[in-house]
Amino acid sequence: MKIVFLGSGNVATHLAKALHAAGHRIIQVFSRSQENATLLADKVGAEAVSRLHLINTEADLYLFSVKDDALQEVILQMPQTKGVWAHTAGSLPMTLFSSRKEEYGVIYPLQTFGKNRELNFIDIPLFIEGSTPATVLFLENLARYISREVHQLPGEKRRYLHLAAVFACNFVNHMYTLSSDILLKEDIPFAMLRPLIAETMAKVTVMTPREAQTGPAVRNDEEVMRNHLELITHPQLKELYTLISKSISSL
């Protein structure tokens, strides 16, 4: 299959490499930055372009993997092409394509991506939506080349999946950052927390997160929580500790 990628960020990089490794031809990579387009294009044997009017119009699939707030503008400026148009966003509707294209959809990979960290797509869930049954089948068949976790999911439910992912991934990682900052001030290595983090993650693979919850808030240990609050000097962090503790104790 001939594929054009619009975007060269983390998601585009991992998807393009996985599809290329699975035997598909990435014929072109578009980015507003010629340098960024070239960085990805060189990895998958594609042509790099930085102008939309240079897009190859003969591909089978056009995968839009740009920033959410730029997607609509890119769609409106796209030349007419053959093939299916699909985006990779978790929170945006597929109907953004409806005024320009009849065959369109979504391939949403539920994972956190970093350009310098290699991932095996085989266990990454891919969520598919399409404008027609034929488009759904087309996207699902493509997705199965790189993942054994392929699911059809309508856009309204995908929005909630994306919201849940922000809590489970982005917010949790921010907590690691705050923990690291606390330890840094006391010259304690963040590595001391890694066994605790690993066990916390392991527990939710065999029990519900509610069952796995521990700590002073779930025990309503007010003395420990008061002592913690006395150690926190930053008002915003103190408020965050209080709000999260109240949320835990109310469940």
C-alpha cells in the first residue's frame, strides 16, 4: 500500500516506521519544516515535502498526524487526492474530513510516544473508525499489519478514552515530576521511587485501580496528611495534595 504521512512528530514517526517495517510504501512525508520532514522521510525511504501543493495525489492512504489545532487548516489546504484520508487524534471527530472527502476515518493508537524510544506496535491498541463500512474494513486490515489489538470505536467513545488516557498517563507522569522535584531538593535520587512505581503499575494489571489504592488518604489518616502539608511550601502543590487526598477519601 502507498501511504503519505502529513506530520513528522512522535506519532507519525512510530506509525510510519511500523508500517514501513510491515512492508508498506511510505512514499511521502509532509511537514511545515523541511528539516523535520526529511528526518522522518529518510528513516522510511520516502520523499520529504514542506508544501501541501507538492503532495502526491496517487496514494492509497493519507495519514494526518499533525497537532490537533492545526488539523482543520491542513485539511482545508489539501489538494484533491485518491485514497482514504484518516487522522490519528484521540479527541477530534472524523467528520473534520466530511466537506473534502467521502472516504475518511481514524486510526488512533493508544500509547505514549517518544521519538528516541523504540516501541513494538504489536500490543499497542489501535482504535478504528470510518465513514463507510468499506473504509472501516480498509483501515482495520491495515492496522492488523502492525497490531493484534485492533478495535472499532465510535468517535464519541474515543473522546472519553482519550480523556481517561490523560488521567492515566499525562497526569500520572506529572506526579512523577512533582515527586522528583521534592526529592531533588533533599538530594535523594528519584531512582529510590522506581520499585514503588513498578509495583503500583503491576498491581493494576491484576486488580482494579480502586482495589489497589493505598496511602494515608484512603485510610483517612489525618495526622499523616497534616504532617505532609506542613512539609509543602508551594501553595499550588499544597492545594493539589489536598484536592487529590479528598478525591481519594471520597471514593
